[in-house]
Amino acid sequence: PKMVVIPAGSFKMGAPDLEHHKSEYPQHDVTIAKPFAVAQTELTFAQWDACARHGGCRDNVSAGGWERGRNPAINITWQDAKRYVAWLSSVTGKSYRLLSEAEWEYAASVGKTSLYFFGNDDALLGQFGWYQPNSQARTHPVGEKAANPFGLKDMYGNVSEWVEDCYHDGYRGAPADGSAWVSGDCTH
């Protein structure tokens, strides 16, 4: 995949409003000390299918009746995602891994404290992502929407992405260094 280097930095992760965003509370400071690389777009079916052809990934992953190719891979589990990055590491000789939730949030928000990196205006969301009002309830080829200031595309909408972290019902006790939070409910 085409990779984009994200600079080190600090940001405020989470929502300030406990009533509406329980799983994203309390808001807390996170400092990511070193740059890290992120795929410019979501994992595509073309990339997934290459892994499956070479025996690194399951070959029976359904596209839900939609196109494969440049559309984002769907119907993959967290374990599938881990197998894909392990396969990618083995064939390239470079180290690939899932992002931590903090790294993903930082990369998506560009370190901003607004709802989106471009502010809080939902009317602008269609420029940057596929979501319920503009997606016709299906996936779309990656990279068709505008990039964020880090050069990443598809950070809002289209499909959800897996991260390394285990599930927690809130951020109390979350790491402040951007590392993955791997204790807790690791079945989700």
C-alpha cells in the first residue's frame, strides 16, 4: 500500500461530553513521540485478494454483493486484519502492524479538537468521506474523496477500520503515549 508518514505530535483524545460520548470519555492528552506510517487509504479488496492468492489470508471473504477491486475490504475479522499485516510484513521485509486507536484518532483528526479535522460542520463531510446520506448504503472505491492535511483519504466513513486496542467502555486509564491499550475486553 502507498504509505504516508504522520509526524510526531500531541493531541486531546476523546470527547468532553460524558452524556453523549460515554465510550470516548474522559478526554485526555496523548503524545505520540515518533513519526509513524499509515496506509493512505483503507485496505482494498485487490490488496486482500493478493494476500489470499499467496496463502496469507482467507480466500472466502464476501464483498456483500458489491465490487471488489478498489473497494474497501469488508467482512474481515480483527484476526484477519492481523494476518494481513503479518503477511504484508513477510512479503515486503518491512514491519507492518495495526495502528493503535490513539494513532488512528491522531491521523484522522490531524490533532484538532473539533469533531472533524475541518471543524464541526457536518455539511462539509461529503467532501471527505462516504457516509449514510451520500453512500447509497454501499461501499465505494477508496481514494475518491479529498485527503486530510496529512494526505490520508477515507478516514471518515465508507467502512470501519480495525485497531490494535482491546475494547474499553471509556478512556479512564488509557495510555498517554499513543500505544495500544491491550488489556480489557480483547474479544471485541
